Amino acid sequence: MPKENATLETLTAYLLMTEEAIAHAKEGEIEAIAESLDRREEMIHRLHDQAENRGEKESLQALMEKIYAKEEELQNHLHRLRDEAKEQLSRIHRGKVARTGYKQSYDSPEGGFIDRRIGENHRR
């Protein structure tokens, strides 16, 4: 029986590490999308300035509509990834709390969790 418990603990630890890796990968993807949106915004401003200089406002308007539609799609994807990453990190945290015996409370001003054990505070 002790061997089975050790195997279960090892598999649980591996699962948590895998979930953390996925969550961090999502965070990386979120950062990449945010950077892409910033670059798109700069590109939009440059295109707008160029089109105004050449008097091509109608074709620019059609292009801008396409760009904004794509940007909205990316924003929605970004929000969905953030929500998934938050939920996944929350599940990981709840699993760690359950295994270690810490009580979980949410520290809303800074947006992080505080792990509480009697007489101890450990900020994550």
C-alpha cells in the first residue's frame, strides 16, 4: 500500500507540474497576443497617416474595418485565454492548498492568494 500512495503522490505532483506548465504557456501566449495588438495599433496609425497624405480615405476605411474586426477577434481570444489561465492556476492553487493543509483566502487589493496556516501568512 505505501508504494501505491507514493505512486499516487508522484502522479499528482506530475499532473500539477503539467497544469502549471500549460498555464504558464497560456500566459506566454497572452503576452504574445498583447504585443501583436500593440504592433497592429502602431501599424493602423501609420496606415491612417499615409492614406490621409495620399487622399485614400475610402480604401483605408475598408481596410480599417477588417483590421478592427481581426483585432476584436484577438481581444476575445486574449480574454478567453486569460480566463482559462486564471481558472487553471486557481485549480492548481486549490490542489496545493488541499494537499498542504493551508487555508485559502483571496487578497483582492493585489489580486493574489494568501495561504494561511495558524499564525502564518505566505503570500504568493
